[in-house]
Amino acid sequence: MIEVRGLTKSFGGKRVLDGVDLDLTEGESLVVIGGSGTGKSVLLRCILGLETPDAGRILWRGKPLSSQRAEFLDGFGMLFQNAALFDSLPIWRNVAFRLLPRLGRKRARALAIEKLARVGLAAEVADLFPAELSGGMRKRAGLARAIAADPKVIFFDEPTTGLDPIRAAAINALIRDIVDETGASAITITHDMTSVRSIGDRVALLDRGQVRWQGDVSQMEHAQDDYLQDFISGRARPMGSQPQG
């Protein structure tokens, strides 16, 4: 569904992505992990067209994504790290933001309430404002917005950041259920290994701007890569030491 080949991106002389190759197959849940500053969010922003790569290519269903950007954007959903809800709009309008122009107020509101119910939020939440919701409820509302248009591909940017373990587990379970039910392809950016194991079919580790390791989540624990094992177990390395393959 999505192919990334030789993707390179620098900021102010600092190379953040350095020849990234990555695939997302149809119906797959891919999780991208890595330390802070390794290029996870930049990779996502390049795919979405928010950043222009310096080199490389991104294909959508085998053709350059840049030549079919409108079709791609019409069929994607996004759960932002901090939900990114519009403070001045009630929750139902946040969820139905993309749908209002073509569905009208009545149908868009009904669909928003349906999607809110899918993520475990009651109908009365629809008329509340983001400031009236807890962090976990805002995440759920953001997830409802991400799936409102029945997208073919969904992006999740650090979906459990700021949540306690119980609420994080609930969001992980919701994401996995939604991906399974809809058949959507998904890319999740995270450093939370619980999310990796709950959400992912396949995992890719970014290190110094490149894909250092990738494989099925079931293979991850036994992979022969010291840095990957340090990352998934949370082991600290001495400052200045280089991870070994």
C-alpha cells in the first residue's frame, strides 16, 4: 500500500532521515519505534506531505504519492499525539470536521455520535468541549475523528502518551480492534513497548536516520541486535557507546 524508498531529510545540516526503506502492506499494522530524535515523526510528516523529502520516493499503491495526494488524503485518518482537538468546537464537530461539508449538519452529527460510541464515549459527550474531557476521553475523541471517514490507512502518533497504564491499555485495545474490524492499514509511531506488542503485526526500529531492524513483532524478542534488545528492555548504555548489530 505504501512504499518508502531511500527517503532522506535534513534540517539545518542535521540529517534526520538517511535513506529509509519501508513498506506497509494492505491490512497490516506497522509500528515504528526508536529513540527521541531518530526521525519517527519526520518520517510520518514526509508521508503525509507536511515535509518535503530531500531525496527518495514515496509510493501509494505502486505510484508516486505526490501525483495522487488528493486521493490519499481523502482516505486517511490520523490520531495526533495530544489528540489535537479544536478547543472552540464541541466534540461532535471535532469528530465530523471533515464530513460536515459533504454530509450536512444532521447526518454528520449522527455519524459523529456513532463513532464516539465505537470508542466508548456516550452520546452526551458530543456537545461537550475538549476542555471538559479528561486526557483519556480526549484521546478517544481523537480516535473517533481518525476513523470517522472509514479510512483505508490510519496513522497513530504516540497514541498512549500522557495516559496512565489502564487508560493506555484501553486505547491500545481499541486501536487493535478497529484495525482488525475495518481492515485498514496502520502506521503507529511510539516508544511504548506495550503498545508495540498490543497494536503491531510488524515493527521497524529507526536508528540514526535508518531502519536498523524490522520484522514481525513475534520475532522481536529473539532478534540478534543489541540495540533493539536494549530498547525493548529499557537498558541504558554508557554515554558515547555505539550499539552493535
